[in-house]
Amino acid sequence: MEPGLLTFLMFTSFFVLLAIGVPLAWTTAGIGILFASFMWGGDALSIVVLRVWDIMNNPNIIAIPLFVFMGTMLQKSGIAKALFEAIHIWSGGIRGGLAAATIILCTILGAMIGTAGAAVTIAGLIALPFMLSNGYDREMALGSIIAGGALGVLIPPSIMFIIYGVTVGESVGALFMGGVGPGLLFGSLYIAYILTKCYLNPDAGPAAKIEDRNISFKEKLKVLKSLFLPMMLVISIMGSIFAGIATPGEASGVGAFGAIICALVNKQLTKENLTTSLYDTMKTVGLIMWITFGAMVFIATYTLGGGIDFVQDMLLGLDMNPWAILLIIQLILLLLGMVLDIIGITVLLAPIFVPVIEQLGFDPLWFGVIFNLNLQIAYLSPPFGYAIFYLKAVAPKDVTIMEMYRSVVPFMILQIIGIILCMVFPQIILWLPSLMGKI
């Protein structure tokens, strides 16, 4: 089959099946198997076995279940609530301080949990009622939680970096380090926006009530102890990867054990919490792996049919500046991010775009982080921004979807500004990876 026709038929079938409600994993796997059988007969079904084997044989794949378990176990440990209380005691006295504290909380949660959905849910349960009861503008409160939670896509140990690295063969540890700079940059942009808006418009985010601020400096220092365990856990994980002492898979084992210790110290290591954490881990990992398996079968068929070469030749054949082609690729990611799951986007499109990027002369590690920066925007993008629906599930019933859609617009603009900065100043991404194992 001619590659152009194959591209049209496979991707048209893909969007039609998604539109009628077929799950993403079954859509990609079904299309891959159907077209492979049609073009090469029954023997082509070996593609399924080979692709699954390739994924499961990757040593970095063990990091996914272990980091997911670490996140779910930390959710049960009560650390998040103690973290927010400690942060808001220090920042609640300024206008917008609670929203800024929420961004900081989400950044720390991203470093502990590795998944954006969990960070949004936890912040929604803990911070949203507190901000609303303190008279915060609803859109300010909602936007800070949605945007802050989405930092989990960037802040290591992000599950998305693991999936990207496994898919294209990039160093997961280097991707982790590359995500630190942009993650802190985006968080700083959010906080700067929140504090500036609340300074100009005090009603958007008033300072905490006097009784909540009437705390001695000694008591403020005392509450910082709640930061000790999570900070030590994050430092042990990322420090071991940065120094070259441990691989991401090995560090994930440290993280999982550390999460159990945190729960034990906080007297939350119960049979129920452990059982629930294991069950939730298997549900999440099962979802991730089925989407990954299906997308791999799809992309294997498409590759063997000449589809990837067709797309690469088409992009490279454009009489355009390499930066313009890079912008086109990012536009495709942003548009698909409005309707597709970010895991599916990664596994489907990363193998197509990475060879193009390499031929255009861009650093593949830098592009890997840029790729995930675009996915972070996708996580907020209406109409199907996953972060919005995670928060909707735990928000008060009178909070509407339209309020959430409006709340994310300023933060999406800040995300675009952040991406531009990372493109103009690539060392924001590349500086830490360049130091790995040297210090």
C-alpha cells in the first residue's frame, strides 16, 4: 500500500474510532493489527509479540510501577496536608499567598508523586476549600490548582519522561534533569503572575485571616519539620540519578521504600492503605501499559508500511527554516493535545518526530523536554484538558466547567511564554544534564 494512502486510512480510522467512543488502547492496537494482517497476512501478528517484548525488555520500564506506587503511598501518608499547612503559614500573610503556596505544594507533589493527575486531585481536596473560604476569586483558585498540578508532567520523576525515554531510546535520567529547569521556570512564572495580579487586585487573592497569621516565628520554624521527610526523599532520588550513582529504575526502588517509611513515620502504614496503594498502582500501570502496547503496535505497522519515512520526507521537504518546522510540530502537538491522551500522543508521535528533529540539527534531549512542555499545555487545554476534569471530580458542585476553562487561559499564556524562553535559551533545559555525573 502506498505510504500516503496508508497514512490517510490509518489516521482517519484512528479518529473515527475515538469519536465513537472506542478506548484509545483498543483503537491503536486494533488498527495496527488489522492493517498489518491486510498488508502482510497472518504472520504479521508477530508484530504484537515483538513490540510488547521490546517494551517489557527495557530496564527503565520498572520505574513506572515503582514511582506510581511511591506516589500512591505518599497520598495515603498525610504528607500533602502537612506540607500545605507549613507552606501557607509562611506565605499566607501576603496577597495571593495561598495560591502561591498551592503552586509550591504542587511542585513538591510533582517531585514526590510523578503524575499530574494525582497532584491536581490532592491540591483540589486540600487547597481549594481553603482558598474559597478565604475569599479568593474562584478562577484564581481553580487556575492555580490546575496549572500547578500540571507541573507533574515536567517535575521529575515524571512518568511522562519515562514513557518518552522508553519510546525513543533517550536517557530517562537526562530527561529528568532536563525537566528541572523548565519546571522551576514555569512554577516561578505562575507565582509571579499570582502575586502581581493579587497586588493590583486585592480581591483576587486576599491575605489569610489575622487569626491564621498570628503565629510566632518559633512556631513557624516548628512546622517546617513536615518538609524534612519529603525533601529527603526527593533529594535521595534525584541526587542519586544526577550523581550517576543509580539508574532511574534503581532510584524508583529507593523512592518506593522511602514512601513506605514516610507512611510509617506518620503512622499511616496500615494494611488498608498499603492494599489500596498497591491496587491503585496496578490500575494506573495497567492503563499506561495497555495504551503503550496498543500505540506501539500501531506505530510498528505504520513504520513497516513506510508511513514514518513518508511523514519525515514531507516535513523535511518543506522549503522552510528548521525553526518553522519545529513550530509546526509543536502546533500539531498542541492541537492533538486538545482531544487525545498525552500518553497516546507520546507513543504515537515521538518516534515520528524525533528522527526529523535530529536531521534538522536540533538536540534530541532538548526536543524531548520541549515535547513534554507542549504536553503540559495539552493537559490544560479545553475541551478535554485532563487536569480540568481531575479537579472537577473533587471540586464543589457549584463550580462549573466554564469557570475552569476560563481559569486556565492566563496560565496557558504563561506556558507558551515559558516554552519560548526554553527555545531561545536552551541551557534552561540542557545545563543540569550537562553536569550529570561530574559533580
